[in-house]
Amino acid sequence: MGFTSDRIERALNELLDSGASQLDADSVIGAMEEGRSPGWDFVDSTVHDLGQQTSELRRRTGNGVRALGRSARQFWSEVVDESDRARERFQTVFDNADEQAREKSTQIRYAAATTKDRFVRANEEHNILGKVATAAAVAGGLALCLGNPRAGLGAVAVAGSAVAVNETLRTAPANSTYTRDVGLSEDLHLD
């Protein structure tokens, strides 16, 4: 029904103006009820119900907004955590790949040094480059005699290169490239 202070004051003023000698709660309520129309109770109760529904709706909306905020914070926290885990996995994979690349590089350097050492030893024993130079010089001379100057000059150039490499290998120090290149730290070079 709803008794507001304005309604109570009006009812008291009406009773005092009418000259009522006795003022009590029943007379004030009666005075308040006299001035109302029959549909006023319906309107008053409807307004009161709407007020309750509005406050219930506000409460539910507030709860929903708080739940949404908690969900968003939790989601963002999971995104950050997953991002950190992905970054750590990527760093681990990168570190492993870097380590494997260093190992393979060392293996390749060893294989190249070993191959060069074997070639140098084979050349010392069998004079391979001297034989290649001789064969290239003979082939170049034949090509020139047969009227093919390009092939002849190309073969003579190969012969000259073979002689130069052979002389370089003979005058090079006897140190193995393996002992010079393999096993050194990455920052230390003998070049």
C-alpha cells in the first residue's frame, strides 16, 4: 500500500483542519484512505512490484557483470599463461636446434678436414694433381692441333690450375686441417 511521509502529513492536516478532537493511527489511516480512488491500490501495488522487479533486475545484472568480469580475467590469465608456455617451448626448440646445428657444423668441418687430409696424403703418395696436369696439357695440345682453340685453351688452363694447386699443397705446412679447425671454440679462429 505504501505510506509516504507526504501522505501522512496531508492526512494529519486534513484531520486538524476538520477539527478532529482525537488523533490516533486509525483516524490517520482512515483519512488517508478516504481520498483515494478504488483503482489507486492497484496502481500503488503495481508501482511497488515494478520497483521490486527493477531492484531484482539490477541485482541480477550486477551479478552477471561481475561474473563476466571474472570470466574475462580468467580468460586473459589463461591466454597469458599459454603465451608464456608457448614462448618457453619455442625457446627450448630454438636452443635445441642451435645446439644440433653446432654439432652438425662440427661434424661437417671434421669430414671436410678429413677428406682434405686424405686427398693431400693420396696426392703425396700418387702425385694425382701432377697426373691431372699432364693429362690436361696433353688434351689441350691435341685440341689445339685439331683446330678447337677454346677446348685447347680450357684444357691448358685446367693443367695450369692443377700445377698451382699441387705446388701449394707441397709448400703448405704439414699440419692437418683437422687439428687446426676442429675442436676450437666459436670465438677462436686461426685464420
